[in-house]
Amino acid sequence: MILDSKLPAGPLAEKWTKHKFTSKLVNPANKRKYTVIVVGTGLAGASAAASLAELGYNVKAFCFQDSPRRAHSIAAQGGINAAKNYQNDGDSVYRLFYDTIKGGDYRAREANVYRLAEVSVNIIDQCVAQGVPFAREYGGLLANRSFGGAQVSRTFYARGQTGQQLLLGAYSALSRQVANGKVKLFPRTEMMDVVTVDGHARGIVTRNLITGAIETHAAHAVLLCTGGYGNVFFLSTNAMGSNVTAAWRAHKKGAHFANPCYTQIHPTCIPVSGDHQSKLTLMSESLRNDGRVWVPKTVEIAEKLRKGEIRPRDIQEEDRDYYLERKYPSFGNLVPRDVASRNAKYVCDEGRGVNETGEAVFLDFRDAINRDSEDTIRARYGNLFDMYQQITGENPYQTPMKIYPAVHYTMGGLWVDYNLMTSVPGLYALGEANFSDHGANRLGASALMQGLADGYFVIPYTLGDYLAGLGTKPVDTNHPEFEKSVQEVKAKISKLLGIKGTKSVDYFHKKLGKIMWNDCGMARTAEGLTRAKGEIKALRAEFWKDVKVLGENEELNQSLEKAHRVADFLELGELMVDDALNRNESCGGHFREEYQTPEGEALRDDENFAYVAAWKYQGDEQEELLEKEPLVFENVKLTQRSYK
Amino acid sequence: MKLTLKVWRQKNNADKGGFVSYPLDGISTDMSFLEMLDVLNEELTEKGEDPVHFDHDCREGICGMCSLYINGKPHGPQQTTTCQLHMRSFKDGDTITIEPWRAAAFPVVKDLVVDRASFDRIIQAGGYVSVNTGGVPDANEIPIPKTIADEAFDAATCIGCGACVAACKNASAMLFTSAKISQLAMLPQGQVERKERAEKMIAQMDAEGFGACTNTGACSAECPKGISLTNIARMNREYFSAVLSSENV
């Protein structure tokens, strides 16, 4: 099978407009004859469910949390990009497109990224109309800031809680449709399987997390808006419940999984404090606008620091190494995330880390406070400083923050065409769950943009094209495929509960996380990846022999929920390693140590790897099949990223 | 640290429930409160006992999923969410009592997990601006004074955790409801449905079985996001002016 990305022909700037015109429409009176399932209620899911319901479709929305408002989009801090050019500083749709393609290290589709930049302006209008309280200037107009190394100010924000405000906006639109009877909500419900009939997605099987009931739902189309898979690393900035289960089970039903090795490691997180650590907390990237990153120049000084013999303030200026400013004089502390993260790892690997575990660098506000006053810094970052102090017990106004990179976002995901449809007809993936727009590295403030673009402004057009070709025949759950899937799900649950082994689910999850972090994290080698593959296989076998899941299915059972998720992570982890092994180049968030420039920068191989790696499931314990979608660049010239 | 936990265990909504004591050792002051419970659950699993169920998700103080009534206070001794509460707030040898939110409108599901769908239904009653996707004016078409936008933001930071209800002796949801009504009443986008919104949301709040407000201020004092009591005053004003002049409800 050749993957058809369905990219429209014609000039870049006209593709989306033309595509919208040539897409089939569903007659307004017929829309009510269609049912659409939306799994996940984050930015992508809530905006899609609300927008489709407004158009007249019947929507069923599912989330595993107790309310749609809890989805992890809520935790995004920094902001959302849009090419509004309100600041008159040279921004444009083309510039946002160009920055995103370049930032993604030329591993995304031009047409998708251009569309994303194009609809970005509508998102801001939509959110303001919903009552999202964005930051404003004294004149009453919207404020913008520069973010994540962008040379223009195009980021809209709501203090350090932009994701929260945008999600609550989408949640309010969703709530309105619930009240209108167009959306039926299923909270505390987890998707267990996608049901396909004659090759088309026709519904899902779910588990009611309160009663354990296994239920079936039929629809004309299924949208997976279930976020990323960063929790495969156990420790990440994702929420505890974030998981790959919906996407992975769709993958096993025939949806290709694309670029799984592209993971984003965020440079500014609070370091791990011990084995008890359950998650990592991000400190907004905006801190790098004023904070200076450094470690001691020598291992000896770092050792004294770790032993508590000296304090950070005792280290003289000449004994400090502001390594980002030294290596990248023009971007300094504002280099992209992957570059900042990797360099933190290097200095810590050299033995110059600054906390007890040796895995932390300083982010120092001393100079900014001296320059602008403590009050100014408090006004800018007060909530972040408070959060830091709450978690670490240290006062960052007096002593430098300690930070270390952590897994934050996954650019890979279900393969989708230009219409956001996966390789299973009628099954779509939106937001972080798909792979489409960020290439090998996502720019700051672009995740919120993509989630809302997909949900508000892309799927309402592209879904109609599929449904119109389908006819309005009702769907139901009587087809034998539903019963077959239910039996499979029940068998899996019985198997998990029946192992009655000796080790908890978390034991396996933590072990998997360590393997992934050590060998498939910030820097990868063929040797390490090969080792990891063997370790994951062994761990998976051990899991299915020795995991201990207490309780029953017919109750709220959080161990059972976790067991399902970790079982899927144990399969996904191996695919990530396969993908990282296959990609014999370095690009964006994927850094293979064998492939670097003499200066230690990522070395791409455009001749051999300018493609999307889409993996097809072949059966349990079988190697997956790699299918390549070539990336064609008609508008931008591929260059080596340089932030010197 | 060594601790004794007195945890509310309740198999399901029909079960009567009661406290069970668990001794716990080797707790680090750097742990978050929920990580301390993770340790307890690992130990219980090891022993073959059902782990303590509690709600949690983001563990960074923003999703509003975590709850817990700790030593008689929602989210414990600090004005923050339980996930952001750290064990350095406790002393070695402490006995810590952990209960679920207690309110008729938040029925217990299991152990420390409660059902807060009533909050969703209050929002569904009118906590939105009725605009469809597309066809909206440019974002900068209506300037909003910074002070107004900031005040609306302060109300909008509510995370919907339910601590206000748990803190209130009447189990009132006035702070939660008023935060949304305030946010939208202050912004130009919320004007069209302003009266109807106040009436409908308050009607829903009452229908859910939340109690009345007697102005003790416990809700705001315990709110992890510091939502101000001013919002309740504003909601009352919105409500009275709505019922005096509108034809709804």
C-alpha cells in the first residue's frame, strides 16, 4: 500500500482554499443523520466536538478524566502563536510557516504547515469571542511576546496559564453543545478498541471506569484526539493519566504510526529529586528570556557544590561557564529546545551538574534582578517563581533555580493525510495524537495552535468530504465485529487480572521509563538502541508473567487502568527504538551521536531521510513494516539549522 | 519521616465507609503529598490489599482533578492544590487524616474519589458565550481595558476542583459559580447573555443540591487559586438585576 497524503496541487498559498472548495459538502439537513465519535476532550477534541455539533452532527465525546475540563492541554503555560502581525514587526503567514518548517528541521509537510499558519489568525479571533481573557496592553488591545527563540512577537498568552484559558474556552463551547443535546458526554470512560467494518472505522469499545462495563458505540467516523505518548518515559511533564492506549489500539487495527522516535525534551524543568518522583514539572520557557544558564567551569567546583561545601553565590564570575552564551553567541540562552536540552546533558555528563544527583544546571536571575529590580522580575514570572519554591523549598530570588531537561511532547503520532484521516478510512487523528505539523521538533507555543487549528478549522471541512461520500445509512453496534472486539477486550482484562504476579504496574512502568530515557532519550546510538530493544522485549515478557493487578473489573480499579496503559507503552517503546534505529541521521528531537557536525550539531541526511517513517502493525511480537512517505519541498530551501 | 495515615476507605457509593489507619515509614520531605500516597499504594499492592483510590492527573496544580480533605482542610494546610502540597509541610511522627470532599452534590464514588459532574452541569446551564466556530470579529476589534481583562482573568483561573464546596459548612458552590458569571459579566463578549446566564447558572446550582451562602468566606480562604469573594458579591448583583428586569426562567 502506498500512503497517499492527498496534498492538494497548486501554489502553496492557495492549496487550502482550493481544497476546501473541492471537498464534498454534507447537506445541512443531512448532518443530523451522522454520528461522530470524539475521543479525548483536550484542545483538539473539545474544539472538534463543539464545532461539529454546531454544524449539526451528533457527537459522542469521551474522556477518561472526571470532566472534559481536566484534559492535559490545561497545563500548557507559555502561549499560542498566530501570524496576526499586530506588532508590525514583520510577521506574516509565510514567516510563521517558514519558522515552523525550519524549526521542525525540515521533516514536516509544507502544505500542512502552511495551512496551520494560515488558520492561526482565526483561532485568536475565535478564542476572544468566547471570552478567553488574553493578556492586554493598556490601550485595550492584545499583548504579544516573543517566545522560544522567534524573531517576532507573535505569541498570545494569558499569564502563565494560556492552555488553561484556551481549554476552558473550548470546554465552554463543548458544554453549550451538551446543553443543546448535540453532544453526549462520556466522562470516566476509556477507549479500549476501534471497531472496523469492511475496512472503515465504525465505532469504538469502551470501559466505564466506575462500573467496569464494556460498552460499544457506533458512528460514521471516529476522531482520536488523545494527545501524546510522552509517558512512555514514565517521568515526563505529561499528566499521570496521559497515555497512548487509544492511538496504539487504533494502530493495531491498521492505522500507521509515524515518526515515533521524534520526542521533544524540554530544557527547563524542575530536576528529579529522588526515586519517589512521579512526574516532572515544567518551568515555562519564557524564563530563558531573563535567566542565564550556567554550570561551574570545573568538575572540582561542581563537586564542592554538590557536597554543599559552597553555595552557588560563592562561585566567582570567572569560575562560571555560561555555556549557551559561549557556544551560541547570537541566540545565547534562547536557542531552540533541543539544542538547550542536549547541551545541559553534555555539561552534566562531564560531571559539572549542580544538584545531588548531578543532573541539573543553573538558571540564574541575579543579573536580571540587578538590572530590572526584583519587583519587575516578580511581575513577569511571579507565579513561576512561587511554583518553583513550592516544589523545591528554595527561593529563586535569592539562589539560582536548578533545571534539567524532561520529556515534554511527542511530535510523532498516528499517520494522517492532509484531511487528518489515518490510514484507516473514517478514523481521524487530531492534535498531538497525529504526527503531521511539527516535523522533528516543535516550536514553543505551537502545540496549542495545532490542537485548535485541527479542531476548530480543519476537521469541520475535511470530515464532511468523507461523510458525504458515505451516504446517510444509519450505523449500529449489531455487526459481529463489535462483539468480536468486546470479547477481545474482556479477554485482555481477564488476562491482566489473572496473572496475579509479584510486581506492581508502576514497577514495570518505571523500568521501561529508565530504558527509554537512557537509550532513546536526548542522545541515541545504534548500540544503545539495540540494547534497549532487547531490554524492552524482556521487560514486556516479564510484565505478562509477573504483573500484579489487584481487584476486579466491575469496580473503579486504578491499577487495572494503569495496567492497560503500561501494556501498550511496552509495545510502543519497542517501535520508538526501531524508528530511532532506522533513522540514520540526526534531526530536531532525534539526535543520533553517530551523526553530528564537527561542532556537535545535528547532522541531517536529506538525501536518504527526507521522508515520513510510517509503521504498519503486522501482528503480536512481529517486526513492524516501514512504509515511507517522501517529503517534497517546493518552497523552502533545506539548510543546516544554525543558532551560532 | 514516619507517619500514621487515617484514610477514609469506602468500597463504593452504597458502602458505609470508615477510617483505616496505616503506618508509613521512609517518607522524604521532598515528596509531594500524592507521591507519599503512591508509596502507601505500592506497599498495599505488595501486601495484596486494594490500593487507596484518589483522583489526580496533572500533578502541577492546574487540572483541578486532585482533591482530598486533609486534617480538616481541603487540599491540606497550604493554600494550594494537594498535588502541590509537599511533605515538608508535615512533621515526623504526624498523624494525617485524609477524607474525600463531603457534600451532597459530590457523591463518593470510591475511597477518596467523588463525582463532581454537578459542576459540569452548572457550566452547561450557561457558562459560555454562544458563538459558533467561525464568523467572529477580529480579535482586536473590541478593545478591553487592561484592568478589566486582568480582573476577568483572576476569576477565570478557577480550576473547578471543588475545594470551595468542601470548605463551606453549607456545601455552597457560590464561589465556583460566581467565578464564571463574573468573568463573562466583565467582558464585552459576555454582555448579550449576561442576565440569562446568571439566572440559569444559579438555578442549576440550586437544583444540584448545593447549599446557600452565609458569607463566612471559608471558600475563598481555602481556594487554591485565591478566587476572591468579590465574585460572589458581583454574582448576587448580577442575579438581582437579572430577575428584576428579565423575562427568563
